[in-house]
Amino acid sequence: MRPAAPERRLDLDWIRIVAFLLLIAYHVGMYYASWDWHVKSPAASPAIEPLMLLVNPWRLGVLFLVSGAATAFIVAKLAPGALARSRSWRLLVPLVFSMLVIVVPQSYFEVVEKGGYTGSFWEFWGRYLRADRTFCRGADCLVVPTWNHLWFVAYLWVYTMALAAVLAWKPGFRERAERRLEAALAGWRLLVVPALVLAVIRIALVGRFGSTHALVDDWYNH
């Protein structure tokens, strides 16, 4: 007799759907807001910014929360080595493909608008793949190839590999961590304590570390 299939977590599915809809709407808004971005509308203004500020502190935290929950379910079924292989295939392959193909048009339009680039898209693509670092405005140079808004995928892969390493080193770590967290976050503390921790982190770090999405110097986002 085959074991019953695990129940689908529809709540997490809907949280993911809503989070991505907000993410798409937010990035459309960046085209029209007055903040600096890759490309800007001629009609950009501050009018939409209050709505964007409402979701700014937590929109990506929700995605990491859902990804962390999904990883927890996978960890319960896979050994650390299998976890690392599975997540590398599911995260790195789409990331590399997107960096080499999907992200390129946005970078092209960025250098056209901000740097006055006059070459064709195909010429730019060739220079992009060769990691040409001469697309500059003064000291501000575009680093290519780039993951742009796919930084989330790169960070998630790094975090998952770190988790796999910890689980391989300390096989009972997950069970001990779960027991302690369940005890510490019982009842009302499940909502209040994480919110307070994130608020303190934001207040303490957001003014000291800029958001770079470059992995190695992005301490506030980490």
C-alpha cells in the first residue's frame, strides 16, 4: 500500500500568489515613482510612493518566509546532500539562464536611457556576456552579467546551502531548533516576537547598510 500523499498547503500557496502579485505591482510602480531605478517614465512623480512604502518593509520578507516553510518540508524528507542537489538544480539553473537571457533587455534599456548607449541590442548582448564593465556614468558602472531582481533566488540558494551544511554537521539540529522555537513562539508570541525582532533589525541596520543586492556587502538585507 502506497503512503498517502502529503497534504498540499494551500495557505502557503495563496500567500505566495499574493506576495508575487504585490511584487509585480511594486516594480511597475517603480517605473512611475520618483525614486531612482533602472528605467523611468517621463511622467514619474511621488504620487504613488505612499502606497509603495506601505509594503516596502515586509514584501520580500513574506517571500523568504514562504520559501523557508517550503524548505522546512523538504528538509524533513531529504538528507543534506540530496537537499543541496535538489535546490541547486531548481534554483541555480533558472538563475543562470535568466541572468544570461531574461535580464538582458532590462540592462540594455538601462544603458540606453541612463548612459546614452546607441548600439544595437545584439551588440550589447555580446558585450554583456563578455562581462564588459565599461557601461559607466562617471564612477557608476553597470556590473554585467547581473541578476537584477533575481537576487532573491541567489540569496535563497546560499541560505539553503548553509542550512544543508549545518544539517550535515549537526544531524539533530533541525529537531532541536523546532522544539525550542515551538516553545518560545507559543500562542501570541508567534505573531508579536518575530515582528518585534524584524522591527528592531530594521531600525538598527537600515540606516547603516545600504541595500545592494550584491550578496557580499548586503548586511541589512541578510
